[in-house]
Amino acid sequence: FEITARRKRSLSHSTMAGGKRSSLGTLTTIVFVALVGVRRSLPGFASQSAPLRPSIRSHTVRHAESPESPEPPLDENSVVNSQNAIVARAQAKAAKNPKEFDLESVVTEAEDADDERLARELTEYDDISDSIALAAVRDAEDNNPEVEIELARVKRQQEIAQAVVIPSGPVYDVISLVDKYGGPREVYESHRIASQAGYFQQLPQLRSYLFDFVEKHNQSAYESYVEFEHASGSKLVLVGTNHLSTKSANFSRQTVLREKPECLVIERRMGDDSLQRLTLPERQLQEQLMSKAPSVFLSSDTDIDRARKFQTDRMWLEATPGWRDIGGEAAMSQEFGAAVEAFVQLRKESKDGLGPRGGTLCFGDSDLRPIYKREVDALPPSLNELGIGANVALRDLQFSQALRAALRTHKSVVGIIGDGHLAGITQLMKQDPKIRVVKEGVPLPPPDWDADLKDGGRKWEKEALGGANLFMRLVEALDEAPLGSWIGAEAVLELEAMKEETAQRIEKDGLDAEPAAPVSSQLGADFSGRGLLITPKTEADLRRWLSGERLEGQEVGEFPFENRKLRKTPSKLPSTGFPYSKEEAAKAEEEEASIAA
């Protein structure tokens, strides 16, 4: 108490003058208030309008023990007389308006009157000294960053505890994903705020994704096509799709039904699950595998919360594995199955004008069977590289050769490919003097590989000389299967029948049902053995098969990439720029430990 009493004069003076206190002064004040609270029940805090009460503390003893106070003890009567006017006014104010009365103003008035002695003595009243001490503590709390952080944390926890769920729309493709979060601009703004706070590091990539990919596709999904005409009079409609868009799937189906093609060319390939994937009811499976997006909106969500939840939903949409891991991700590339369904529907409804072999289906993408031999290669190449660099140019060349062959051997053709290939294939098709572009739904920029071509292909040469794993293998695949693989309508109808059977099994037994179709390699071997599937080396071989001739030497070979995807769960958030949460980090460690074991 005596230490506190000696400090009160400097404390009260600095409080009234607005000066900054040291941490030691604040600590002393806090100790003082705590001790006062133990000594008595703080009557001064219950009602500030109570009469001011002189303290019973001994000034004589205090000054005797304090080397800092050479002045003699004051006579209490003189103190009371000298402060009588100020105290009387203070009591009158307290009686008139207790709520607005401030004990600190009593001391302030004394200081303003340059009566330091009076100000010091007024602080000897319990009510005034307690009020000054509490003001000091209150001011310290208001200016303490640690206190502010803790208060903000507590407030945030209260908001989360009281939060309610806000309804949101379903997520089944990229457009519905962005719409759930308010559209491209709302998504970008929440990520911009997260980026400023240091939580997100991929803002330029997100901007391109939202505005160059999603928004652009949403506006032009039904205009992403090019019409070609051959000198012989045959017609090709080439549709560019977004692999995660319901609009693309619908447009592909509508185009096939409208054009009634003799030949359908799709971005599928031999050597993986492409054949078996055509036997799956994709929409039905997606509804069961991905019935509800993982993120739920709460009333307490901040912009940073929204940004993180968007990335969680995006990874879930793009990376949720398909049923029994057949054919990649569950929501991906459904436009090809939709186009084949329409192709089959036309053949069920009519037998006229179906074309050679009742119509043909061409897998126009690079054949994967030649690029990996188990008995020779230790590890298969990564198929993630298919959409990178010179590999895209090689695949565009593969597509264009298959499409030209289809256009020269059929009266009407529809091609369904990813929109990233549309510009490149169009440029290659224009090089044929007998083929002209009739109509472009949307203006096409030069393909991404055009700059490399103008540079003389030096980049591609470096990749070839450097032994780029997939690039050189795709070159070999282009030599072995230059026109893709072709399937007769009879086999296509059988694939569709297997899809219908699988749909019935899933309806009955759910996701535990057994697929009606075997793996792609067995389907390929069966169709090839019956003459319903070929991989021609030349256009002459293709024409012979289309005329009904059976070709010799058509061995289906090995399918090195069927049902062999190792990832069983969607990608984690760090690939988006957001760090793991504690729960995600712990789960990742458990998964890594189980894999290592």
C-alpha cells in the first residue's frame, strides 16, 4: 500500500494529463486495484454519486517512510478547507446527474487550478483513487495489442458458436461451383482479401481460371465449334468442350442429334479405361458419389473462409475418383458419353443413312498402348504431361489426321474434343487445300504451340534430344496408330447396352453393384476378334474395313493404363495456396504412414 500510495501522485497526474505510462506503472496500478478489491467491496464503483469519504490511511507514516517526500504531513482540516469549494461542486454534480458524474474530473479541476497539493490530497479519497486506477487499467487494455487480439479471438469464437447454416446451391460442374460462391467477381474478391492477409498465393492463376476459363466458357459454351467442308461435299462439325461442364455435355448431345453423323470422333484413346468408361451411367454415378459438396456456408464466414471453402469444393469437384476408379474423376469428361448416347439413339430410331458399318465411332486421341511396355519399362510415364508443351501439338496432329480420314470416308462427321485443342486442330485442318472452314462459332486465337512452330520447333527439338519421356513415346504412338482406332456401330450398341445394365444394377445394389462390362482390354480383345474394332495403319486399310472386309493382324495388345490410378482421394488444399488445417495435417501424416507401411 505504501509503494502504491507513493506512486499515485505521478499516476494520477499522468492520467489526467494524457501522458503514457510505463509498464511498471500499469502493473502497480493493477496490483493496487486487486488489493483494494480484496480489502473491501468497492462501494465507490457501485454508485459514483455517494459522498466523498476521506481515507483512514496514515499520511504521517507514509511520508516518514518515503525518502521521496520531504514535505511534512498535511493538516487534514486545512486540506478540507482548501478543497471545500471544489468538493462541494463535485457533490452537487453527483447529486444532480449521477450517471454523467466522473470522479476523475474532480482531480482534473484541481490540476487545472494549478493546485498540485489539492490534487494530491484529493487522490487520498478511496472513490477517487479507485476511479483513477481503473481508468489506468481500462486505458492499458484499450491500447494493448495482446489484449485486443485475445478479445478478437474470443469474439470470433462466439460468432462461430452462434453461426447458422446459410443455404447454397448444388455443385456438379465448374459453372455451378462458381455460381455457389456468387459468381467470378465475388470469388476473386474473397481470394484477393485472402491473398492480402497472406493465406493465398495463386491470385494470377485464379484470375485466369475464373475469367478466361469459367466465365468465357459460360458465355460461349454453345458457340464453341467450327464447321468444315470437304471438296467432296462431306461435312464436319468440330465441338470444343470444357471437360467439367454440363453445358458442354448438353451441347455435344444436341450437336450429334442435329447433325446425324455417320461418324463420331471423340477425344478418347486405346490403352486406358476409355472403352469401359463408355459403359458407365456417369450422371447417375456422380449423383451418388458426389451428392453434396463438402463446404457449408455459415453466417459467421469471412471472405477468407469463403476463399478456403471455394478451394475445398473445387478440389472435390475436380479430383473425386470415379466409381471403382474407372476412367478417372467422377465429374470429368462426361461430354463424350453424352455424345455416344445420342449416336446410339439415332441408330435405334432409324436404320436409314447411318453410313458404312451402320456408323462408326473413332477414338482420335493418341494411342497409349505403344508408349509403355511392362517387360521393358520400369515405370509408366505420367499422363499428366499430355496437356503440356509439345505434347499438345502432337495430339492436335493426331486428332487432325483422324478427322481428315473421317471426312474423306464419311458424308457427315461430328468431332468432340476439349476446347484447348480447337484452335490447333483448326489450323492444321486448314492446311489441306480440299478442306475449308465454313463457319466459326467463336473467333479462335492462334494455338498455344504456334509460337514454338514459328521458332522453327527448336523447343520441341530440345525436348526430343533431351529424352523427354512422354514426348518421344507419343511420336512413336503417332507412327503406330496415325488414324486412331475405329469401332463399328454394332460394338457401340453393345457398349450402350452394358451401360443400361450397369445402371439397373446400381439402382438395385447402389455403389456396391458389379459393373456389367469387363475391363477395356477384354472389351478391346472381344471387339477386335470379331472384326468390330481396328487400328488402321493407312487410310486404305480403313476403307477396306469400312467396306466390310476383315483385316488381318489386328491384335488389341496390352492396355497399360486401365484401372491403375494410384490416387484414391482428392488433392489437398496446399496445391491451392492455402495451408493445411491441423486436422488435415494430422490426417495427411496418417495416410503417409499407412502408405509407407
